[in-house]
Amino acid sequence: MFVVVTLAASSIAGESIRLDRQLRTKSGVVACVDHYAAQVGAEVLAEGGNAIDATVAVGFALAVTFPAAGNLGGGGFLVACWSDGTRFTLDYRETAPRLATSTMFLDGEGNIDRSKASIGHWVVGVPGTVAGLAEAHGRYGRLPWERLVLPARRLAEEGIEVDEDLADSFARHVEDLARYPATRACFLHEDGTPYAQGEVWRQADLANTLRWVAEGGVEAFYRGPIASLIDAEMRRANALLRAEDFAAYQPVFREPFAFSYGPFEIVSMPPPSSGGVTMAVALGILEPHQFGQRDPHDPQTRHWLAEAQRRAFSQRALFLGDPDATDIDLTAILAPQKIRELGHSMKDTASASEEFGPPLSEPKESTETTHFSIIDRWGNAVSNTYTIEESYGSKLVAPGTGFLLNNELHDFNLKPGWTDRQGRIGTEPNLPRPGRRPLSSMTPTIVLRDEQPVLLTGSPGGRTIINTVLQVVWMTVEFGWSLDRVMTWGRQHHQWFPDRVLLEERATRWRQDLEGRGHQVRVLERLGDAHSIAVDLETGEQFGVADRRIDGWVAAPED
């Protein structure tokens, strides 16, 4: 069953759009976290726009409808595989301001100053989202830029109805949203109470910002009134970010990171994303065992998966960072002999993480990100993950702009040389420096067979992103599961340190066996939400599936 809807606030083409939790089509499909944004993207596809056009429209719409992670004030990664064989990735990750230093988060005694390192003005990186969407559109888009920004502007002006999830999100973050005057004015009533379910939420300042962006493009954002408003707020707080940092920002097209798994080719982001490389190490360890010939529900499968994750994340923590600022030897990290040695070290019982290096871990990485997958009628595919880091980012809105700024800089290692077992590492590759991009776990991914997309996926979840994507890919290419069945798989995560397995509630049947093998296990409600698309190369059918771990949606034009 599907629902035919028309969203008056955003409809441009006037086309009927199918909207549901999963859909089969040949006309192009959008899978994302929000039904407003999904429909906006499907309308673009119906009008003749391609996957990049829809990406631009969805990206801006989510900035209005999903403020916890959708954004103008953050950044992300885009992976695309075009039907003519063109492949590209776009790094529009945030960058550190030119005044950044490796000790910028320390107080006078050399300790981490928590007032600078969590929320507020000091942790804001130069946003990359608007520049990234504009750069992708300039090279590959078909429809006019202003038309693609207009649906988001209308949603901000006319308002959206607050649903249960958004109302709950506002209520849980009400104290943070009241912290700064402009943020309070955007997200709360005048009396400081959050918007409730069923109320209409309008965002006048954001609508005006979107008008500037629609009419002036990147110039308006990076060299015009928006950069000036943010510069004024940062100067008022004596923070580091300046208009000159905005003017200097550039997204970067990077060579896709690709590797083979059996007859499949997996295309993902290179550094400063750590996702593709880490996934390649884990799958390289797993592939020789030919798990597809085994029962995926065998406890031994769970154990080997945890051990492969442990080893892959050790390589991630030790060797990866911003490639523009750090020498990264991918050849050495991915050397077949090294992968074999890591695989051969696995036993029937849990290894100790210390076997693969000193007890290092990494700075906290928020689970609040959002991913969307889009394929058009021609088979052009885009996998996009973007974020403002924590839920609602830095909690800071510069007066007059209407959008939240990121707190991405705390993805850097906060203190040189500081390491422990609980989540911090002070190694050089990921220390803050001027213009440096912090290491990320975002892993937008496209799987190809015979050079054609067969799977588009990605997820939020901080460092758990990599293992969520790993499992979606692995269950598809190794076990041959359908995408809707893959979404029922109970996920697990091991990141080297802390030395424990995170296990979803739906996977607790394997807890006793894992603990019996020596694993420490912690159970949690969910890991990630991987809104994905599968393609049947024989029929040309595109199958969009929203991950129901969150309120995901899929939208497509009428066939």
C-alpha cells in the first residue's frame, strides 16, 4: 500500500507523489528521515531533475524540517555514481578557522576548557553545506538553483506541522535551545515553552536566509550578509571564526575510495572520512571466511564480525586524519598481507584490544547526523550524509540568520598527547589546525555490480555509522538478503576502545554467546538509521526502504 499526497507548502511541479516507508519504482526514488523533504526531492525528480537536483532540494528542506541534523550551518560528504560511468565524491566537511591552534580548547593550566569544547561559539567550524550543494549543482545539476531552494523557503515561511517526533525533540532539548537569545527566538515560544505536537512552526529568519541563498547563491552565504551576521556574533563573543574564514572556504572533489568484494565494487568516501577505509579493512578480514555459505544467525558469525570491527577500528584510530594536512599511507593500511595478518589473528574467543596498539580511543562523536539516498529515472545515484555534529549542533544561532551552527570542531582531538580508554586520543593526525577538516565517520556508500548501482546506503550514528553501513553492505552482498530484510538485522558495534560490543535490543539473543567468548556487551535500543535504495539490474526496479528505527520515509514520482 502507498499514499498519494500533495504537500501544498512545497509543491512546485504539482505532480502526484507516492509516499510510504518502502516503495518500488522505475521513476526515481528518495529515502530520508523526513516526509516533507522526501516529497520535495520526489517532486524535483518528477519535474525532470536529476539526482543532484533532488539532493540540493532535500538538503535545504531538511534544514527546515529536521533541525537536529539537517542544516545550512554544518557539512558533509556526497558520493555519486552516474549512469554514464562517472563517479565522484564531494567533501564539504567543515574546516577549522585560520586562528585555530592545537591548544585552542585548553585553559591556562593546560586542561580542557569544557565551556569551549562542547557547545557555543568556539566549537563552530566553517560551514560547508551551502558551498557543497552549490558546487555539486554547478557541475551536474539540470534545474535552476533558485527553483531547488524555493521549496525549503516556502516550508520555512508557511510553516510545518510539528509531529510527535519533532515535539519530543524540542522538549528534550528545551534547556539548550533556550541558552542563546536568537536560538530561543527560533525554536521556542516567547514564554520559553517548546512547540507542541500539532502546532504550526514558522521560521521567518531562516526563510529570509533561504531567500538570500536562492537569489545570491554561495556569494550571499560566504561573502555577503550571512557571513557578516555570523562574524558579528563571533566577535561579540571573542571567538575565533571570522568572515575571512567563510570567504576562503572551498568544498573539495576527491577521488572516490573504491574496493572490491566478490563481484561487487564498493564506492565510498576517502579521508577525511574514515568510513570507507575502515569498512574496507573489516570486509577484507571477513571475505575469505565466505560467510554466505553459513547461517547468518550462527553465533560464530556475530563473534567474527565483532573481531573484524575491533581490528578495523584500531587501524582507523592510529592512521587516519585530514589528507590535506596529514600523510596517510592507504597502501600500507590496506596491504593484503596486513589484512591477512589481522584476519589470522582472530580466535574463537575475544581478543584483547591492547594487542593492536596502546589503549587509545577518540573524542566523542555525536550520533545526530542524517543520511539520504537518491536515484533518478536514468540511474544516476547519490548517497549523502551531512551533519551539524551533536543534536542541534552548537545550539547557537547568529541573530538574523535563523539556522543553527555546528559544533564540529570537537571532532578534533581536544588535547595533544592526551589518551585514555574511554574515548579520547591526542595523536597528531586529528589535532585542530587552521583550515584542517576533522576526521569523520560519515560513510555514504554506493555498491556497484557490472558498473551499475545496486545499493545506496549510509547512516547517522557517530563512529557507529561505519559498522551500520558495513552490516547493510555485508548482509546484501555476502548473504544476498533483500533490503527490507537487511533492515531487520539486529546490528552490533565494536570500535576497538572502549573494549566492548554494543548490541541492539533486537539482537540480544546473541548476548550470552558473545559474553561466553569473553566479550563485554552493552545493549542499547538502536544503532543508526540507514535509509537505503536497492536496484534490480535485471528489471530496472528501484526499491527504496526507510529504516524504521527512526521515522524514515520514501517518496517517488508516479510511474
